[in-house]
Amino acid sequence: ASFGSWFLCRHVRNGAVIARCSQPEISWWGWRNADDEYLVTSIAKACALNPGVKVSGGMPHNGSSDGSEACDADFDSSLTACSGVENTGTPQKLLILDARSYTAAVANRAKGGGCECEEYYPNCEVVFMGMANIHSIRNSFQYLRAVCSQVPDPSNWLSALESTKWLQHLSVMLKAAVLVSSAVDREGRPVLVHCSDGWDRTPQIVALAKILLDPYYRTMEGFQVLVESDWLDFGHKFGDRCGHQEKVEDQNEQCPVFLQWLDAVHQLLKQFPCLFEFNEAFLVKLVQHTYSCLYGTFLGNSPCEREMHNIYKRTCSVWSLLRAGNKNFHNLLYMPGSEQVLHPVCHVRALHVWTAVYLPASSPHPLGQDDMDIYLPPGSQSQEFSGRCLDRLPKTRSMDDLLSACDSSSPLTRTSSDPNLNNHCQEVRVGLEARHATTEGAEPHLGEG
């Protein structure tokens, strides 16, 4: 087939698959490839042959292993005789999601590529997402860096941010992933995703869709498996895209594709803070070491290159740092056991600038680091903080702590939305003046709670 390497993952309950590949071979002459058409049609047939059966609980099930041989035999016969599908039901209409715009897809015919013609691919629906290519994403990222490097609080911050189109690109990516997720989960339709080569926009969409569908990929172990399988093993060109190669002369190959995908995962973490086992610091550290070259995980353009240069034996893996047992990267709000399928809001107004990456002064630090003073505003490091190792940033304290740490020489300026609570604080403060007078000069104690 003229398609590139294929990769499939299957929904365990309804049998629908997510397949990914590169663009078909069409060219300006409108060539047809019987192998391509047969292969795409076979995806829908395979899903119709084994859609899963309902169990007593109402959830579909793929059946026991005892019937797998019979199912394989039926599938093989259907591929040769094309008659097995009529006996098992009409195949669902295959969704072919092209990450490019229609104009860009047609322009690729000059290079021998192109897009599927629905006339030649029966029972298929082609949808174009209009995602930008690597050159547009690179320019957008450069504009974003320029905006973030301006002096603090510029008057045109929002308009300048909008002009970068970075959040718009994230929105389109999330919409494409939601479209794939909804087609597989709600409609039970098989989906085929591709762009031009299948190693930039394609893994972005497929990997995001798998996070939306499967809670396993929201764990630290599952996220590692996802990055290894959909990005590293499938051949995303980290060397060229991140500029790691020794002789990087053509900067047109550089583009923060993986960083953009991590930003999209960060947006999901913001909207669903209790459904991810890892925290934001986990993603930030992964961004840092994607470009630091301190670990060999993201060196080279393919597993073949990493094997040829003996990267696996000469370097350490970044997962040794981001292991599941490292509590610094564990999300304290995580609720395990949730089987919820994520349906994020993809509008630009619902997205946030990743200040921890693009504005490093706001970068979250894992627990236990001693350089948390960068979070404190100038002049806030009073005597009570000197000589004390800050293991985390002090945040809002409870009312009891505020009363015990209240200094009688200064009025209580912290207010609450409840006026009754404010009056109560002022009354208790007056009663505490005598006690504070006896302990004048004593250093207040900050409770660890």
C-alpha cells in the first residue's frame, strides 16, 4: 500500500479502532491504489465482525478467548470473499480525519501525495481539520516567546497574545482529538487519522484522543507508555524538531510539536484536576528535558537511530526521574478508579497560557526544593523566614493560624466574604492582645498544617 506505517488501537468495549498512517499516494494524475482502498475498507469490516457483545451489566464485551479462532477465521474469509459482513451487520461508516486543510492536502499532490476521494473509498467520510503545518507552528511559537519576554504587564498583552495564534492552534488540536474520541466512544465508529507524513500532527491527535478515552494514560505509568509508543517508537523526529542533531543547518525542520502536545495535555489537566495522577510539575520537567539533552530519551529521529548510536546504553532515561514512585510529581487531588471519558471545552476562551513554561518565574517546583523564594514578592522575606528552609510556598492559612500568628501591633487586614466572620475575627483579636503582650518579642510559629 502507498500509505506509510500503520498503527491501530482498539476500543475494548465496542470494538472500534483508531488507526494512523501517512497520506495516500494520489498525485496530480489521480492514481488509484487498489491495496489502499482494500485496506481502508477492511478496517470497517473488521470492526463489524467483532463489535463486542453486551454482558449482563449492560457493558459491551469482546468475548472470551475460546471464540477468537472462529472470529479470526470469519475475518479472513470476509477479506477474501467479502461476504462475512452481511452476516454480522452493516459496517459503521469509517471516519477519515485528515489533520490538514483541504487546500494543503490537494497541494501535496505535487509531491505525490494527496487525500482520499470518497468516490473511491465507499462507506468512508473524510473530514479536514485545518491544523497548521510545522512552519506556522514554529512562527507562532516564536511570536509567543517574544510576547512573553516583554516587560511585565504590557498594556497590549491580550492583543499581542491573540496575534501569536498559539491558543488558537491548541484549540484546533483539542477539537480534533474530541472528534476522534466522540466517534469511537459514542458512535462506535472506526477512525483513521493522518496528515502528510504521520509523525507530527497525527500523533498529537491520536495521543490526545487516547488520553480522553482511557484513564490508564492519565496515570504516570500509562503516560510513559503513551509517549514511548505514539511518539518515540513510531518515529517522531525529535532530533530535527528539537534541534538536537549535530549538524542542524536547516532550521525549517525545527518545530515545538511535542511541546505543543504537552501544552494541550496541560490544558486537560487544568480542566480535570482530579483525573490525572501526575501534576503540572511532571509536565514542566518533561518539557525541560525534551530540550536539555541530559537524558537520551528524546535524542535522534527514530528508534533505529537511537539503536545505531547506542543511546539506550550510553545515556539514562528521563523516566528514571519521572518515575511513578516520585511523590514530587504526584497529583494530590488524583482520584484513582475513575473510568470517565473526558469531554473538554475546546474554545480559546477556556484555554490558558502555560505560564510555568513560557514565563519561568511562575514555574511550579516539586516539594523539597530550597529555591522557593523566587515565588515570594520583593521584601516579603521577613525575619521569620530567615534561617528556615522553605520546603514549600506558604499559602492561605486557616483562621486559627491567622489568629495565633496575628500581631497586636498591626490591624487585621485579611477579610472574608462573610461579614460575620470578619466581626468575629476583630472581637477575638481584641481578646488576644493581653496574651500577645506577655509574649512580646517571641517569634511567631508557622504551623506546618
